[in-house]
Amino acid sequence: MIRIEELTKTYLLGEVRVEALQGVSLEIESGEFVAVIGSSGSGKSTLMHILGCLDRPTSGNYFFTGRDVSQLSPDEQALIRNEQIGFVFQSFNLLPRTPAVDNVELPLLYAKERLSRSDRRSRAAAALESVGLADRADHQPSQLSGGQQQRVAIARALMNQPDILLADEPTGNLDSRTSIDIMKTFQSLNKDRGITIIIITHERVIADYASRVIELADGRIETDTVQRAVEATPS
């Protein structure tokens, strides 16, 4: 699904050159559950932004489902971002004073496929059910726990039936018990629906729930390990 070759990313901060990525190469197959781990400044968020078509590399190539994304126009990248990639962020990014089902439905309003309101609502309800929140559809974010808000955000990311989910520190604002619950949701989506998942995290305990761990340091891959994932079992 993903192949990147000698990817570099350089930022200019005044007269200072910051080498965020330095010749990163890797492949990720369809259906994998990958954690990218590293300390602050390791390059993991930069890598996620490039994988999600939110940024361009300075050099190197990025192939997504066979297309060299690094050579596409901004509009072509936006189309891939909207139709093939789902995003989950640390801060949930839900609209306040808006019911969960309406938050989940939002991506369909901008999708190329035009659905009726009833079809949008039906798909949003199904997405909420898939993350265990069918009974919270009419609740506003302020009426939901942090873990429930993140599951609403995951349901929203699924609405355009993406090929891949990219999650940037998805448990960063959650306590340990709730974090396990969120990782259980990701594991279920990966195993039961075959969705490719890439999680960016600085926590080794979170990376342990993935079946492959890529560790970055100073913009380079230090280790790339296939492992037996810990099963997320909320207490």
C-alpha cells in the first residue's frame, strides 16, 4: 500500500536548516497495524504529514496504492486525502454543541459521492455502532467522556471508507484505562475490517498494541520490528 524511498524533509527556520527526515525508506502492506514511535523531534509527525498528503517531501518518492504521490498536484493530493485516508488526532477536533452523529456525518458533506440526508445519517449511525457508540448518537461532545469523543472521531474518520487510518497521538489526552479502550477499537477495525492503521506515538506501551513498530530518531529509522501485539483488554 505504501512505499517511500529515500524521503527527506528540510525546514528552514530563519537561517537554521532542520533536517526532519533524512533518507527514510520503508514499505507498509495493506492490512498492517503499524506504530511509529519516537521522542519529540524524531520526525514521526513529519512522516505522518507526508503519508497523509498534508505535506510534501523535500526529496525522495512516496508511492501510495501504486501512485507516486510526491509528484501529484495539490488538488490531486487533496482528492487522495479526502477519499482514501482517514485521520484521527489527539485533540478529537469535534464540533461543540453538535450531536455525535452530525460530527460523524460531516465528511460526507464534502465527499464526491452525493448522498441523501437519510443515507448520510444511516452511514453515520453504522459507523458509531462499529465503535460501540450507537446509544450516544444524540449526545454532544460535552456530554461524552474523552474516550467516547475519540471513538466519535474514529467513526468520523471511517465515513469515506478510507484505505488507511492515520492516528497522531490518539491516546495523548486520555488516561491509561481509556487508552486501552481506544487501542481495542483500533485492533478490532484492523482485524475485523482489514483496515490498514498507522499510529504515531511517543509511548512504547501504546506501540505494543501494534503488530509492527518503526522507531525513528533524528529523522532516521533506527529499528523496524514485527512483533506479537499485546491484546487490548479494557478492565
